[in-house]
Amino acid sequence: MPIRIERSAGVLVYRIPPRKKEAEFRLLDYGKHWDYPKGHVEKGEDDRAAAVRELSEETGIDDVALCDGFSHAMTYFFRHKTKGLIRKTVVFFLGRTKIKPAELKLSHEHVGAEFLPYDAALKRVTYGSAKAALKAAKAFLDGEAV
């Protein structure tokens, strides 16, 4: 069976709560791991459109402002039960929202979600690639070279 190639897009979404200066990042609990809102790029979509659509579907956030100049891509392989070996590329954008916690929703794909400050978010995300994406986003927000 040949290697299947898939592409997904997502948003490292953050907010700055009232009376605070530090960004909080939205993480989703997929049941076995913590990660960011993301999903498959559909036919006719570009990466940015897919990322914004997935963010809305998975969190209810539809007021996101994507940060110009930031994207972080990762590629990994995994084996699917019926599709075989898959080479997946995921591109993340960084986006700010002003949504209030009461306005958030949780999709059927997740068992929980939280907005967490950077240090706590870095500890909570499961995979090394997700940690690298968060570190790149934080560096970008801090004005450091990425």
C-alpha cells in the first residue's frame, strides 16, 4: 500500500484576559492527548481558510485575527488501521481572539478544553511537535526571531 499524504491546518489561538498582560493559549483535550484546534484542508480551501474553519467548528471562536508573518509547519508519519501509512503535514497559524469563556463551545471530538498561560500550556500539550509550535508562537509574540 503506498504512503497516503494528508494536510491539515490549525490555529494556536490566544487571548489576553482582562487586567492581565500574559497571553493564554487554547488547548483541547482529545481524550488521549492535548493539542490545538486543527483539521483537514478540504478541496478548494487554502491553509488559512481551513485553519479558521476548524477553529470555529471545534471551539466556537469565529472572531480570530490571524497574525501576519507567523506560520509553523510540522510533518510526521503515523499508521492508520485501514488507510495504512500516512505522511501528514500540519500548518499552524497564530491568532488572537477576544471571546469570553462563556461563549466557547466544545465539539464532539474533545472531552475538555482550557485557556492556559504559556508555561502551563507548554507542560500540558502532549507531543514534542506541539511544544515546538507553542515555543515558536511565544517567540513571535515576544518579538524574537523565529
